[in-house]
Amino acid sequence: MKSILNFAFFIFILSNAFSQQTSATRSQDLKSTYDIQDSVMVKTRDGAWISAMVVRKKGISTPKPVVLQFTIYVRDKGRDIKSLKEAADNGYVGVIAYTRGKRFSPNEVFPYENDGNDAYDVIDWISKQKWCNGSVGMYGGSYNGLTQWAACKKMHPALKTIVPYVANRAGMGLPMENSIFVNPNYEWSFYAGSTKYLDTVAGNDRQRFRKMMFKWWETGVAYKKMDSIDGVPNRLFQRWLTHPSFDKYWQKMTPYGKEFAQIKIPILAFDGYYNDSQNSSLSYVRELQKYNKNTPVYMIIGPYGHFGTQIGGETDLYNYKVDPIALIDIKKITYQWLDYILKNGPKPEILKDKINYEVMGTNEWHSASSLDKMSNGFLRLYLTDNKSGDSYALNDKKPAQKKYLYQEVDFADRQTQNNEYYPDPIIRKEINTSNGFVFISDVLKEPMLINGSFSGEIKASINKKDMDIGVTLYEKMPNGEYFHLSYFLGRASYAKDVTKRNLLKPNRIASIPFSNTHLVSKQLSKGSRLVVVLNVNKNPFSELNYGTGKTVTEETIKDAKVPLKVKWYTDSFVKIPIWK
């Protein structure tokens, strides 16, 4: 009976889809130079349905390469048709497929979970159409970047290239960053995952979610009770919270481990130094370069945010005036790349080498053969106990004696918080020195080029079993202002293995390595100093780790009776990549 009802519902949806094309629309289509199919349905191997649109130039009978966008964002139909017409104007067949459960698909929406298999089936369907010449390329940003990498989990022979912008990676960057659940995806789950289209009412109601977030913070209830405060069950939020490790649930969504070795198609990725999900996007590139050094993976990266990257940059980024040369025509470069791979055209001129990056402060593009080759040296700087005013010395010599700085964090105190790590604004007149520790280097005697992702190792002992730490890197410029360079936010118990939680032993020194930080390229001025801010993460914008060792999303303010006591040892260090 249930299958009959589902079939009836599907027929109803499908008939409504076709009825949307009014007689006026049909009349308009007759005058158009495009052949538009806006109600295509593709059946997957497991019986689900994918809703898609196809646009071709009329009067062209020879098969063409296909440009595919695979997205969860069912936006205004005219906007999507416009992007498909762009593909047709560039000599391709344009296809947009919407993830399972979206638009006319009768299935339930589960972001991330089915995209790899469904992308394979969509590509397989495309490859068998008479208008396809057997070659498919993909492009798009954010979620559309994730679906491209998901399509590479099981490579279809027709897929010849992908062009992901600021690609998300579920479980690694969102909905958690370095194993800490962060709040933006709570709101997004309603916006993108609750209807066949987009819930713009929920998506635009920022006050609703801010009110919920701060009430959670003030009352100290368990993080997993957030939707109880909101008053609306959040099924996706609850689903994600049951997977705090990067376990098989997340691993099966996109390529993992040795699966990267099978990816042999050329790839062009775009990213930004201030893209919130940069550690998602770059993790794909790093893993691919690790497991298959022969795959030609190219990258263009510069001073862009998440949305700015997808339009080729913005002149003003978080109050930082971007170098003019950093602004690019991303759509033009994308089609140049697609022509290069799918039509044997010339390689885009901007691609001087595999990794192409704009150096902030120089108005120049530089290039390197890999992410690792962006730097040819490191500064190893130790977090010492040599105090001067409100800060401590950041020294290139390891202290002769192992000492420590003591910090006590009262999680029951909701008046004190820190969220200094977020780079908005990028340039600020002062930084918060009221909690945590600030370490400052000597004055730079010569300009210095920082290139890459900083890393380090924190040595600490605590009276509990876990903690979340933040490490932020600044340039203190000669005028006294601070330029936000990069940051790390992560959970100590996952520092050595993101797939398995390893609790700290109370009152024993633990080594907490970190490396998944935000990549940056910046010319530091002569007379500047490097600044490192070290702290325990405590604010309303992510889950709160009270350190009991229990599942963090279940901890409450009742677990804050005993403050967290931290000894930060002076053999802790940061490694800053530089180009000499």
C-alpha cells in the first residue's frame, strides 16, 4: 500500500512539474534559440528520483560535451536556466541536477548522504543521451563543490574534470570544525534541508537563531537540546550530532583515504584565505596530492571569503581593501578550463603552475608546484613565559627550562567568553588580552613572506579529560594595528586521530599537535611582529566542551562545577611557513 501511495505521489509531483510550463512559456520557448527541458527525472539504481533541467542550443545535432551542476539549492528557475544557457552559449549542453528529495524528487532530503552514488547515476544517464559526446565536466561552489568531490568517490568514465569552488566536506569543516560542532549549519539545515525548494523564511530569520543560540549559552542546557529552545525539531541537526567523530557515516560521503588514489582526472579548485570552510576544501587537495601525486590538480586561491570566492573576489573583505590584481573573472576562467580539458583548448593563462596564489600586500600572483612547495622554510617559535606588559615573548629558541603558564576557565561564568579567532574584521586596532595568553615576537628586521598553513604542537596538562583550544595568528603591523592571518580551532581529544576520540589523562602532560589551519599568503612589513593568541574555546558560537569526557553535546552547566585548570608548557611551539 505504501509503495502505491508513493507512486501516486510521484505521478502527482511529475504532472505538476509539467503543468508549470504554461502555454505562454511554450510559446516563448518556440521563439527561443534554446531547447529547454525543465522537468527531467532521472531514476537512480536504488529506485530514487533526481529532478534535473537540460538546456541545448536548437538546430545542433552533433553530440556535445556536457557541463553538469549538481546542487541542493533549488533557487529561482530563471537564474538556473540562465546558467544553463551560459553553458550552451559556450558550446556545451548544460545540465543542473538537484540532490535527492529536492524540486520534483519525491524522496526525503538527507544532505550529503546520497550525493556520491546519485552523481554517478546522473552522469551515467547523461553519458547515454544522444546529445552527449561521452564527456562530462562539473563546476560550482560550496555544496556544489562537495557533490563534485562526491562524484569522484566512484569514478564514472564519462567524468573528465571537476571545478569545485570553496568545496564543503561533510564531517571535516562542517557541521564541525576539527571535531567541534559549530552553529551555522543549524540554521542551514532548515534553509536547505526542510523543503523541496529553499526555506527562505527560516534562512532569513537571523534573529530567531541568534536568540536561540544565546539562550542556550545563558541557560547552560545540553547542546543537543538546542532545538528544544528553538521550539522546532531539527532532524538533521540531531542526526549529525550522533556522529561526533569523522566516522564511517562521514567517510562514505566523499573520497576517503586511499580512495583518492583512483582520482586521475585533471581538477581546478578555487578557494579563499578567509573562506570559513577552507579546511574542508583544502583537505581534498591535500589528500589527493598525498595519495596520487600524478593527478594534475590545480588551485587558484586568494584573499576571498566563502561567497566572495564564488564571484571572483570583492574589493572590500571584512574591512580589508583587497589588492586589485586579486579580483578575477572566475566564470571566464572556469570555461577556459573546461575548454582546455573537454575541447583541447589552451590552458587558462593564470595557471602558471599547479598552485596559484595572490600574495596579500604585493598585488602579485605567485605559483608553486604543490601546497607544500609554497614555502621553503619554517619559523619555529616557542610560547615562552617571558612576560612584558600584557603579553609574553614568542621566541625562536626553545626555553632551557620547561615551565608553564597557568589558566583557569570557569565554564559556569557566562560573562566571559572569547571568539577572537574569527577574522572579522581582518584588520583591528586591538585584540582581547583579558583571557588566554598573547605571545609576541621580536620586530622583523626585513620583510617576510608567509606562505601556507601554520601548524604547531601544544604541550599542556589539565585537571579534566578534554578541552577545545583556539590558536590565532596575527601580524602586528608597524602602526600598531593587528592583521588577522590565520587560526586553528580544534578538540584536544581528536588531535591525533579525527576518527577516534582519545581522552586526555588528568594532570598528565599531553602533546596536542595541530595542522588543519587556514592557509594564507601575506607579505609582512619590516618592523612588524608576529602574534599568537592561545586560549580555551568558550563562546556561544559552537558547542561547549566542559571536559568531563562524556559526549560533549550532552554536557550541561552542571558539569561546570569544577573549573578547567590548564598548564600551558613553554616547549609548546608554532611552525610558520615562509618563503625565503
